[in-house]
Amino acid sequence: MSDPIYVTRPYLPPLAEFLPMLERIWETRVLTNAGPFHVALEERLRTLFEAENVTLTTNGMLALTAALDAAEIEGEVVTTPYSFVATTHAVKMGRLTPRFVDVRASDLNIDPQAIEAAITPQTRAIVAVHVYGNPCAVEEIDAIAARHGLKVIYDAAHAFGVRYKGRSLLSWGDFATLSFHATKAFNTFEGGAIVSRAASRTSLDRLRNFGIQDEVRIPAVGTNAKMSEFNAALGLLQLDHFEGVRAARAAVDRRYREMLEDVDGIDVLAIPDEVVPNHSYFPILVRPGFGASRDAVYEALKAENIYSRRYFYPLLSSLPMYQDMPGADSANLPVATRAAEEILCLPIFPDLAAEDQERIVGILRSLA
Ligand SMILES: *Cc1c(COP(=O)(O)O)cnc(C)c1O
């Protein structure tokens, strides 16, 4: 059997370009605590994201928990059940109550009308996810938040480099949090960042470093969410290669769309207008009209050593610790419930060969 094909394969820059950076770390012995690579990466990301402030973190989970902490809220947040488990875990770890609302069918992002209908006197924030890097209804969400005095926190783990209406998608919301995990569009092995307003900078800097202000002052409770110099150096190098990676992924995306166009019962999500995507996922929906169920497709691919992923199944609202949260009943979440049953993310990464894509689509066609 041929080599396994996973849903993604991390991009790594040429090792020869990284070695001088490692030598520099060995010379200076600055390993962490806002060293020169860390400072330089925050600066470059601030420009790229058109943001007032960028705070690097150890990973995307800690970025999200720190952002929720810095938002200084108590009570309920309106959120989506259609995400990676980290989203709701972060809400829960912040001692907030998630209130689940449905997503919209066009992009599987939180439905703004459902948000507004779910707001109660306890609601303090909207925690939304740019699923697959496709923008949420950011203008509508902004307007709802303004009307009701809510904070907006975007889990933007999928949205590195995405642009919307000529500006960085990450510049929307009070906070947008990123993951630089190995599986994401841009990786630093592990890593993350919080995009925020300048006013949040001091509290986020403290939160990620044990609440420490200086040698003798520790005014806040904090965690350890600092990014090391190793990860920051790699991030600087990955940035130099990002546009090439994006273009290679775009070619893979285009080929899939052409190959799948005439397959009845398989739908792909459209690339929305005025969006520059990062193509980090290739989700398909296996509709009831297709010749096999989603799980049968998943198993057939697996039998050929091809590992697609059911992002996102099961719904977070169905997990044991969240099934009693407000809004968690599947009757309240018909669009998300259906998507969770039909979704399958096909392998996509910059060097996925056209022949491998043909093989993947061939297996799909054989089940049609
Ligand atoms: C990957 C991911 C996270 C968590 O990021 P880590 O860097 O792995 O901690 C959070 N939310 C979403 C939507 C993700 O896909």
C-alpha cells in the first residue's frame, strides 16, 4: 500500500535557513521571556494583522483562556457548538457559561440572528469561531455587540493570513486568538497569539507571565503562556514562506473543486466574496443523496491509507460536560447537527500531489 496521507502535513522551511537562528540562540543564551526573536515576531505580526497589539503565547488554547480572562467578564457567553473542543473548554475554564446557538448553512459559522435571539440579562460576550478560516458575519456581530454592550472574542485558530474586504480578518473583535499548532495554516510547532486593542496589552503581558509586573510587583493572578525563542525564530522564518505556502494550498483547493464539481451528493463550501482565504481545510458535505454515508466515505478512504477528519463531529453541545448547558438541545441546533453528520475534511497541504488528489476523488466517485 502507498504511504499514508493525513488530513494535513505541516510545512517546514528549509532547515539550512533555521540553523543560523539556532546558532544565534546558542550564542546569546536568551531562550524565552520576550527575547529578540519574540519581539521581532510580535512586531511583524502586528503589521500583518493590522492590529494595535499582538501577544504571542504557548498555544491557541492559552491564547483563548487569556483573552477571556482579559475581557474581565462573568456570566454567560453566546457561542457555537461547531468547533474544536478548545473553544468551549476555554469558556468553561474561565468559569463562564456557554449558551449554544446554531450556525448558518452557508459557512457553518455562528448565525447572527440566533445570537441576538439568545441574549439574556446575563450575557456578557460573544465567542465566535471563523470556522475553516471563513469569516463570521463580523459586521453584524459587531452591531449586535454594540447594541447589547457585549465583548466579542473570535477564536481565529483557522484564520491566519485571511483577509476580508481588503483588511486582515484578525483585526475584528475585541480579541482574536490564533493557534500556530503543527496542523494549522502557519505553524511554530506549537504556538499561538492574541490580537487585541492596545489597552489590553499590559494585562495580557502579565497574564501570560504569572501576573508579574516587575521584580517585586505581582498585581494579578496569571499563568505561564510565554512563547519561547525557538518557536518565535521559527515563526519569523515561516512568515517569509507563508505566501508561497498559501499559493500552493490554493492550487490544491482549485483542483479539488474542479474534480468534485460533477459529483452528485457532495457539496463543497463556497469561497465567500471579498475573502482572501488561507486554504487550510477542504471540507466537503456528504449529503443524503450521495451513494454512501459520511462515515462510509471516511472508512473507505481509511482502508486506502487516507486519513480524512470529521471536523467537527461530535458537536460540542453533545459532550457530557456541555449537554446540559443552555441551548445544547439538538432541536435548537438543526443546522449544526446536520453539518456534524455530513462533514468530512479531505487532506490538504502545500505539497499534496495532483495524483493523490485524483486517487482520493476516485475513491469518492466509486461510492457515488
Ligand atoms: C487548534 C484549535 C485550537 C487550539 O489551538 P492549540 O494551539 O492546539 O492549543 C482552538 N480552537 C480551534 C478552533 C482550533 O482549531
